[in-house]
Amino acid sequence: MPVTKSFIAGEWIGEQKAKVLHSAINGDSVAYTHDEPLDFKKAVEYGRKVGGKNLLAMDFQERALALKAMAIYLQEHRKKLYALSMHTGSSKSDNGIDIDGGFGTLFYYSSMGRRELPSGNVVHEGPVTPLGKSNHFAGTHILVPRGGVAVHINAFNFPVWGMLEKFAPTFLAGMPCIVKPATSTCYVTEMAVRLMQESGALPEGSLQLIIGSTGDLFDHLEEQDVVTFTGSAATARKLRNHPNIINRSIPFNAEADSLNCAVLAPDVKPEHEEFDVFVREIRHEMVAKAGQKCTAIRRILVPHEQVDAICDKLREQLSEITVGDPSVEGVRMGALASMDQLADVRANIEELLKTSELVIGGDGSFKPVGQGTEKGAFIEPHLLLCRNPENGCGAHDIEAFGPVATVIPYNTLDEAVELVAKGRGSLVTTITTRDPETIASLAPRLAAYHGRLHLLDAEAAKESTGHGSPLPMLKHGGPGRAGGGEELGGIRAVLHYLQRTAIQGSPTMLAAVTREYVRGAKVIESDIHPFRFHFEDLQVNQSLLTHRRTVTEADLVNFGCLSGDHFYMHFDEIAARNSQFGKRIAHGYFVLSAAAGMFVHPAEGPVLANYGLDTLRFIEPVAPGDTIRARLTCKRKIDQGRSSPDGHPQGVVVWDVQVTNQNYELVASYDILTLVAKKPE
Ligand code: NDP
């Protein structure tokens, strides 16, 4: 039986056996933790020096590509993870959440990073704000990778996703990670780290793994480091209050217990499709990962008159769930992660039963299917009913981290809001109603207590990703009892690992720092048109000031006839005279087209395609008789490592365009997005 190893300072450590880890399915010994002590001072220094240096030798775009390479490698070797994960009690569909969900998060952060982050290691968070009257002094913000290590402490329930959902944004940001999985399922995380290592895409020092205790790790953390935590509120409190975390203002992000709700609105009746949708969602949330999800539904708020109907339906559906060894055909729900966890859940059910009654579960008839399962950590779904919540309801305080939920009746929606709030802040609540007005009044009131709201009606149910599934593009985390933290949410997660700094200076200096053209900065002009340069040769600030063009009435007429846009402002002299401009003006789209006509170089060249415009504003009107010209300046270059469909490497170039009139007033302002070919090899 293998010893699960730590991976510290480039070495796998762990020959001597310490604690034995048991299969949640049959109690067999699966692995050992190791006994060797770890040198945490060395680990953090190695992370900062070696990992940090190697990560910053790459840029955002290269790290995004590395995430994809890791995800592909992990995907190719997923069976190794499935095989181990079985021992944690996971069913096949649970593996879909933990293992494939983890890969999905890597893929998402890879493509999001390539889309939204620049080349280089400085994110420019504009806009630039002029701070002087003549634009010689301006201010803006930049975001740069923090110079420390990120310590991620994870819960037992998602040994793969739990690591990857934190690793992906950290890696993309350019910070090295030290990951500490929960001991009971750490052997699955160890395999995932081994595979990431084998993929060849992980730079040395960028990921270290701690098996077992964190020892004196927190004593060695410094101001540039970050800690994130997922687990119980008690541990979160303890770690958050570590003197070194407080004294050095080290950011600490927590995801803790959460007593999530599902609320059935009074307008939904048993004959409505929404009623079944609601029941299905609850059944799914109780059964997936055997209810060991921080997002699982714990409190089911139902109008008094629907309590019996809901309990009957859930009793019927939950009694059909086969619990046991997930490798046996037909098994829908696996085991809890460990016997300790089973004892915990049972104790919490006992507590809950002080204010509730059982609807299903706990009658002594339960037997998990499969050989040896009598030694496994199995428990059947337990649905409870708290008939008189006004006399106290344990479900507002006690989280049984298993397939356990409590039905709580309410009289009015105001009362439902009060009951939800008794959870003191949750990760997610599902609201089921058929009435948009009910949602419009309920959602904003509940939002204050939640990280996410899942609005589930029959229409959404066709495609809903589910109450309990945090998605990489949406925020995960909740206020109050849920830990007060925030994870995922697309680019937001990356920002946690970047330092935001305001910078002030001349536009030329701001452009040098941000590696983006800033209006007012010195431009580079030459006899060669900017469109004639390949991606590598083009420089940010390279610029072209075009010839002039006087707009005529014929332009308006021709453009109107060509486009079919005969809006009165361009064609009706009387109506236009009565407008705020007092005269006929040119189509905004004509100004854009005329500007393109002035700045485009017509010959076949490295500029391959124009794929859109950003930040377009028409600032001053252009009328017949006005004379316009354009300034085109290379604003930003992004090397995404992409090639055209026929295999030619190319990069993204964003051009700043300013169209001005004869009075030097800006009439149109926008960014053009283009693809530009790299030099032929
Ligand atoms: P714990 O808080 O005990 O453990 C969470 C993580 O913290 C584990 O990796 C654990 O390691 C580590 N840890 C524990 N004590 C320390 C310490 N003193 N210093 C450093 N690390 C420490 O929670 P569990 O995982 O045991 O789960 C218990 C409860 O947490 C669940 O019943 C549930 O209520 C809640 N939970 C919440 C989740 C969420 O996302 N909101 C997810 C999972 C659980 P080790 O395993 O080695 O002790």
C-alpha cells in the first residue's frame, strides 16, 4: 500500500508510514500519509524564489496556454483519478463533478486568460484619467503578480476540483501555490499533482503539495503571500486569527459552512411543472456527492399548504435511490468520505431531530449494496421536517454534511425571507416561482445574504447547470457564515493574486509602464504605413496621421442610399434644424467608414482581419462642410500563440483611433481589433 507523498522544493517526500487512510466503500486500507517532517521555511522560500521566478519568466498568455496543456494531459489520464476517487465514496457522476469539473475549470481559465489578459505581466486597468489641464500628467491603475506564495488549504469533499479551482487563477496570475488537501482524501490530490508534474507544463516551483499537517507554515508567511481556505467555520476562524496573518495583513479568503436554501414560492402548485422541477433539484442536491457539497440544499422552505405534497414527492423519489458501492450497476449514491464523517453526520442528525421529525431515512432498514459495504461510510438520504419553526429550528444552525435536508414551512414571502436570513449568509439559494414579479421583489432582498441565486422555473430547468454547481465564470462564495470569501467569477479570481497599484505620470511614462498607448504619449511615426509591419516588428505607439477629407452633402446622400438609413437627422432639413444640432449631420457609421477609408493601407499585407470595435463613441457631430482626419495608433499587442486556420502564426493588435474635425475636436473615438500575421519562418 503506497505512502502518499508531499512534493516540497522539487522533491517527493514520504517513505515512512504515518496514518492509514481507509476506503469509504469497504473500510480497506488505501494509503498511508507520510511521517517525515516537512521544512516549511524551505517550502515558502523555494516557492517565492524558484516558482515565482519561473512563473514570471512566462507571461499571462503563456501561462494560459500551459493551463490548457495540463488540462489535456489530466484528461488523457483521468482513469487513474477515477480509480482512486472511488475509495473516497464517489459515484461516477460525482467524479464528473470533482475530476472532470476540475479539468473544465483549467480549460475555462486558459481560454478566459487568453481572451482577457495581455501579453507581459502587467494588466492595465484603465481608463487613464487626465490630472492636468493640458494632458501632461495623468493617472491610471496597473495590476501585477504579488511577489509571494499562495497557500491553498482544501476540504475533503473535492480533492481534485477543490485544488484546481484555486490553482488555475493563481497560476494564471503568476503566483506559485502550496496546496494542502484534507488528509482523508489526499491520495487523490497527490495523483492529480503527479499528473500535472508529468504533463511538462508546470514550471519548477510553481506547485508544491503538503500531505498532513501544516506545522509551522503560517509562521513563515509574509506580506506578499496569500492564504485561501475551504472547510469548517471553526478552522477558518482559527487560521484567520493566526498572529502572523493579522500582524502582516496577509489576505485570507475563506469558504466555510453554508446552510443553503431552496424556496418554493406560493404561486407554484403541485400540478405545475415547476413543482416537479423543484423536487428534482432537491433530490439531486441530496444525492450528488452524498450531500457533501458546500453548496448542497440544507433548508427547504415551502408554503404551509404544500408541505405534505412536497414531503410525499420527496419521500417517493428518495426511496428509489440505491446507495452502495458505486461500481455496482444501478447504484446512484456512494459513501461519505470517511467513517469520521459518518459519525459527524449521524451526530448532527440527532441534533436536528431535537426540533424536527423524520420524513424518510433512519428507520433502521437501510443496507448499502455491494460487497464489504457494511464496513463503509454509507448513510441513506435523510429528509427532515420542522413543522413549527417558530418554536426553534436546528436547521438554521446545524450543517449535517451529508444527504440531509430539512423542510421548513412558511406563511408569507416576507417570513420566507426572514427564515432564509437565519442561515446568517449562504453560498447559494434556489428560488422556484412562475411569476417574474415575485422574483423581482424576492431576488434583491435575498441577494444580500448570498453569493449566488439560482432562479429555477420550467424554462431554466431545460438547461440549468444546477443549484449546487459553482461555475468558473460566476462568483463562488458567500457572506457571513459562508466565510465571507469570493472565488472563481472569471477574471475576478485572478485579481485576488494581483496587486492593484495607482500610477501617475506623463502619458509617455504611463504608456511605457502599461505597454499600451496612452493618449498624449509620444508616438512613433515613419514613412512606412503601420499596416505594413508584421506582428513582431510593429511597436506600441506606432502611429499614422491621415490626410484630410471634407464631408459633403453627396456623402450623406450616397451613404444613406447605400445603407438604406434615411434617418431624418441626415435627410430632413426641417426636422434636423429643430434638433439639438440645428442642422443635418452625417451618419456616425459614415464617419467610421470614411476614417477607415483614410487610414487603411489597401495592399495585401500582414493585417489579416478586422474582428471588431471596442469603446466606440461619437463625440461631436459631423456636418457637410466639416473636414475630418484620423489618427491611427498601435495601442496594444497580444500574442496568444494562435495560428490562422491554414497554420500561419498571428497576433492580436488593438489600434486606437481618434477622428478629429477642422477645430481639432474629437468627433469619434474607438479601438479597432485586428489580427496581424507574424513573419514567415
Ligand atoms: P476542517 O476545517 O477540519 O478541514 C479543512 C481543511 O483544513 C483540511 O485540509 C484540514 O486538514 C485543514 N486543517 C484543519 N485544521 C487545520 C489547522 N489547524 N491548520 C491548518 N490546516 C488545518 O473541515 P473538514 O474538511 O473536516 O470538514 C468539516 C466541515 O467543513 C464539514 O462538515 C462542512 O461543514 C465544512 N465544509 C465546508 C465546505 C465549503 O466549501 N464551504 C467544504 C467542505 C467542508 P486535515 O484534513 O489534515 O485536518
